Amino acid sequence: MLERVIGLDVGDRWLGVALSDPMGIIARPLLIIERKDELTDAETVAQLIRRYAAGKVVVGLPRLLTGVAGSQAERVQHFARRLAAIADAPVLFQDERFSTADAKDIMKANRKRKKGYITERDDAVAAAVILQDWLDENRPRAEVG
């Protein structure tokens, strides 16, 4: 892959951002953006794309446990279309059904290991979970033969 990828967990009040390493193998939480309006938020992400020379943006698409997209998914898709119109990178979707629960588990484990380590928001960790899932699913596989 050999390019950085940005991952997003888009909420109503917060936008969690994650970034892959330059090889596109490992995702890490980057920052949390307090949402203002759709255009301002999209421009902020577009600036991050340029700053980190990201080749792609992966947006978590919230679905119900049944797999059906609900009203939150429609809002996320609308934001993704706005971002795609101004971004210098393709915008892709990744199922995020369990990302927040996974992020809470990761943060809880970190709190137990590191005394005093507390993160108030899990949005950037959720973005890293979303991005890591996408990276794992899209990693080139070695062929045997």
C-alpha cells in the first residue's frame, strides 16, 4: 500500500480521527475534533489529508446490528460526500458496528495497565479501530505457489 490512510469516526458532536503508519499497516488514534458544521469539519479533515499526505480516507459507517443503515448512517454518508467533494483522496466506508465497544474495551485495558491514564473521549480510539479493521481487510495477501 505504501501510503498513509486517515480513519474517521463521525458523530453528531465529535469527529474521531486516526492515522495509519506510512506503510498502511498500523492505525493509531490521532485527535478528536469538536464538530462545528459540515463544511468546516470537511475542510478540517481535508487539511489533515494534505498535512499527513494521506492517500485515502476511511469513514466508519454505522449500521444496526442487523446490517441495515439507519438515520445516523445517512448523516455520515452526507458528510462523506461533502468531504469527497473537497478532499485530495478517495473517501471509502468501513462497517463500524462494534468499533465503539472495541474502543471502550481498549481504553479500559489501558486504564488498568497505566495508572492515571484516562481519556475522556473514545472517538479517536474508535476511529483507530475502524481504520485498523479496514487496513486488515485490505492488506495485500502473499500468494502461495
